[in-house]
Amino acid sequence: MSRTFENHAPTALVRKLEAIAPLSDAERAAILGLPARYRELPAGQDIVREGDTPVRCCLILEGWACRYKILGEGRRQILSFHIPGDLPDLHGLHLPVMDHSLGTMTEAAVAFIPQEALHAVMLRHPRLGGLLWRETLIDGTIFRVWMVGLGRRTAFGRVAHLLCETYLKLEAAGLAGDRRCHLPIKQVELADALGLSTVHVNRILQEMRGRGLIVLHSHTLVIQDWEELRRSSEFDPAYLHLEKRAAG
């Protein structure tokens, strides 16, 4: 990765917040003035670990990350996937200790924004605090839907639901269109997120291909039958609270 992100992080955060609500000139200037430290990270590197006391928040500029917990004997449960524009550890503004880890899935470019600076901006501009708080609430809705999936959906339904969710999030971020997107999630990562074995995930993806629902090749997902994929997983995009849902 060779791109320079020195001027990208504040504008990326402005773009994300303006997708929720228009910002005033003062609010936009406050976001653009936030200090940030930029880093390019390899795949498989922790950004923050369970038990850490965070002093900064991470904004993903490029690449993918995931929240996860490690259980006994090295078993991993992935709790969520994160794409460019996400602030996956925003809850650390109010919780002093991390109860899970956050790590890169691919090479990634990130910006670290001091919590102290974010607190100061939210004090001066309370509406910005409300918009950021909204992001943590949406995280909560996604966790609840994932819990329902792990507890009650069939294995096929879990995979289909996650593909629908991921596509719509990418589309809303301007990273997908025409039912096509870059999808760097490995089968082992799908398995760790959905409580399945890698072999089972592989069989389900083969079944989806055989039924003409998707094509997945070289980390590119093409959804060929959106309506059937959505129907088979009882996918309702309302919980994502997206402003634009061309596919939904």
C-alpha cells in the first residue's frame, strides 16, 4: 500500500457523518481539525487487544478489519466485520477496558484519533456527539441480528444473511454497485463469524453457486439473484439504518 492518507481521514469522517445528517460549517471545520496519526498495517495485525485501556479511536481508511474474541484452545469468534469509513472502537470513548480485540483482515490504512480530541469536539458540538453515538447504537442492532442468526437461522441462512448485509454496507459506503463487490473475507473467517466449520461454509457457497444465487471468485462477489438470497435468509435491511438502499 503506497497511498498517502494525511488529508484523507478527516474528510472520510466528514463524509460518513454527512451521510447521516448535514453538518454546519462549524461542525465540518471541527472534524477537519481533528488530529490524527496515520498508519499502514499488514493483514493479521491487532489494532487494539482485549484488556487494553484505549486512549484513541481507529478510523479505517482502506482495507478490512474485524472484532473478535479468542476462547480456550485458540478458538476464535469473530463478532463483526469492518470496512473503510468505520470507527469500530468508538465505544472505547466511554468504556475504559476493551472486552474484545480488533485486528486487520487485509492490509489496511487507519487513522488513530485521540479520544481526548473527540471528547473536546463533542463538548463544543453536541450534535456531533449524537451522530457518533448513533454509530454505536447501530452496532448494537447489528449484534442483536447476528445473535438471532447464530441461535435460530439455518447454516445456509446465516451465510446468505451475512452476504446481504455486507453487500448493502459496501454499497452505502460507495464501495459496491450492480450487485457486485470486493469481498476479501476468507472461508475460515466466515466460519469463525457464523459458528460453522470451514467445510460447511464451503459446501454452502457451492450450493449457492449451483442454485445461481452468487458467483464468488478471486475475492469478487456477484449476487445473481438478490431476491432469492434475501428471501432465503429472511433479510430485512431496516436494522442497518442506511440512507440509501438501492438493492434493498
